Amino acid sequence: MEKNEMEKFDENLIRDKIYSIRGFQVMLDRDLAELYGVGTKILNKAVKRNSARFPPDFCLTLNSQEIQNLRSQIVISSWGGRRYQYLVFTEQGVAMLSAVLKSETTIKISIKIMKYCCTLVKHYVY
């Protein structure tokens, strides 16, 4: 993401990419990869190389029923499909991704996601 795009970054981009799965608010690997400006495969390989940083409450692997439920909510191709599992990341997983991917864009986007998540929590708590 270019500097001027980063300044115009809209919270709606984040809000529209947050889903509720297993009681967690999560973001899809492909959505995070798009926001970070990396390929989904690259993001998932980084997670696999650093698996100790992603316990089950940071990163979840979707089962077939969860994938089917998401297909009904958003556009996920059922034709052709992916050759690897769908991963989703909680707020803590998003924070850890910025440590693993280490790009300036990833860090800035992760900060914006974390700030947005904090505003969500404030709305529910107060």
C-alpha cells in the first residue's frame, strides 16, 4: 500500500473483513494478505515457519463446515478452490503476523486493525 493510500485507509475495509468463528472475531488469511500487500501463500508459509508463535487462539484452521458457512456470507470460490487450508487470525494473531512478516506496511496495517478492534471492545464494554 502506497503512503497516500495508507493515509486514506478506511476502517470499513477492516470492519467488512471481520467474521465470527468459534466465538472469536477473526480475519481471513487472504484478506490480511491483500491488506498487507503479500500473497496468501507467502503469508501462510511465514505462519508455518513460525508455528510456535501462533497457538490455536491466535490462528485457526477452518473445517469444511466453517468454509461452507463463509461461502454463504462472502465470495469464496467453490469451483477450483484452494489447494491449501484456510487460516483465520484473531486479534492476537494479527499482532503476531506483523512480527513475522516485518514489513512497514504490515506493521502500519496491523496497528490500524488493533486500534479498530480496541474501539469495538470499548463499544461493547461501555
